[in-house]
Amino acid sequence: MRILVTDGMDAAAQAKLVEMGHEVVNQFFEPDALGAALRDFNVVIIRSKTKIRKQQIDEAKGSALKVIIRAGVGVDNIDVAYAEENGIQVKNTPRASSASVAELAMAHMFACARFISIAGSSMRKGEWEKKAFSNGIELTGKTLGIVGFGRIGQKLCAMAKGIGMNVIATDVYHAPDAEATFGMRYVELDELFATSDFISLHTPAINGKKLIDAENIAKMKDGVILVNTSRGNNIDEEALLAALESGKVRAAGLDVFAEEPSQNAALYAHPHVSCTPHVGAGTKEAQTRIGAELVDIIASL
């Protein structure tokens, strides 16, 4: 098959695909050129940068393209239903990056609790603001609310329990025996908002509604810490910024933003924000696992 890789992939996995007899082309296309380019390929592998919407699907349907693979968990950068209606399969790699994303969420929790981001920035300016950064908080004994208790949420739960946190979670699906297996408790969303010291989001994008908006922030504890490694559109950034300014939200750890690259400097440069540029799956181990899962998917076609 001819395989287009638009956002890069693990070199060993690509070599394996070539060894299997496939032709692999690494090339990024701007949205206006992508649809026509897809007609020349059987499979396209994308990450978060490339978007395949109705326009691109309309231009590619009826051609050689049969499969879109998202090298990652979320598929909200693909119009999945429309692609499948037009005979194009959509697949992803849901298992490969769970540990990496969960570890980054945990890292942001520590960074927010102990001012790691802003304190480091201050020191690089030649400052020694020990007093200003000496009122951090410990994670041990605090309650972590996980919104979305899938593979990533479960990994984060295990890490949090390991350092002595209490864990509650909300999810539309209650995994059998999860409470006994992970030592957590399922609760309704409003209870999670009201009782969590830390809240970490691990849900797909919700069309037409922000999961974290001014109304839901008002339900939270004063001084709550929010972490988002899911999708930027899950948070109303204006409402979050206002809550950071008022102190309602003590700090936020953000790997994803409503617009990427983010133009919201007031948010990402805020002294109480720990930020990363959408690197949740950005570890060598995750990319190796994603590559292996991609090879398995293509081998099964």
C-alpha cells in the first residue's frame, strides 16, 4: 500500500512498514492541498497537527484512500462519522500513550503545587524568591478528581494512590470492579467539583459545550488546581483566567489549548499556569509503542 505520514512517526516502525513492502511518504500538507493529495494514498497516518474534515473527505472519497489512522488517542481532529459514511475507515492507537499522558498530568500537578514553572523562570532571571515560593502544598492526603476514567485516568489514579492521594472519578461508563481494583470511588460530576483539591481532565472534546466553564468553576473548592491534558476546548479559557486572577483556582497545568499554537498569552504566561505545548504523548517510549501499534493496525488491513 501507499501510506502518507503527515506529522511524523517512529523511525523503526516506518522501517518495518517498508520492510513489509509498503511505500511510505512523509509529507505535511496544508488543509487546502490535503484532500487532493489523499487521493494518491491507501492509508494516511496523522497526529494532532493534521485535521481531516468534510472538505478533505469530499475531495478524497471515491479514491484509493481507505483508512485514516490517528497516531494517538483522540480522533476529534477527524470528521469520523462523515469519513465512515463515505467508506473510509478511521482507527487510532488508544493504548500506546496512556502512561506518558498520565505522567505529564502528574508532573503538572507537582508543578502547580510547588511553583516549579514560575520559580524556575524567576531563577533564570537571576532572582532568588525563596519566600514567595515557600507556601506550596503537598499532594499527599489531597483528593484528586479524575474526569474520564479510561486508560489514562486509570494510570493517573495508580500514580496518585502511590503517593497517598484520595481518588474519586466520574465517567459515563463505570468499569466493572474499578473501585476495588484501583481503590477509587465513582461520584457524580458536581460532587467531584465540590470535593476535589485537584481536578484532571481525561475526556474527549465535547461538541458545543465547555466542560470547565464559569458555572462549573463556581462549584469547585476555593484554591482548586486544574490540569488539562485532554483537549483544549474542554475549558473556557476566559473563565479559567478570571478564576486564576480571583484566586478561586490556585493554579492550572495545561498541555492543550483552545487554539494551537496558543495565542492566549494572558493564560499561558500567567504566573500560576504550568504549561507545555501539547506534548502528552511526547516520550520516546510512547512513540515506540505508537509505532508498533500502527504497524499492527496496517498489518491487519
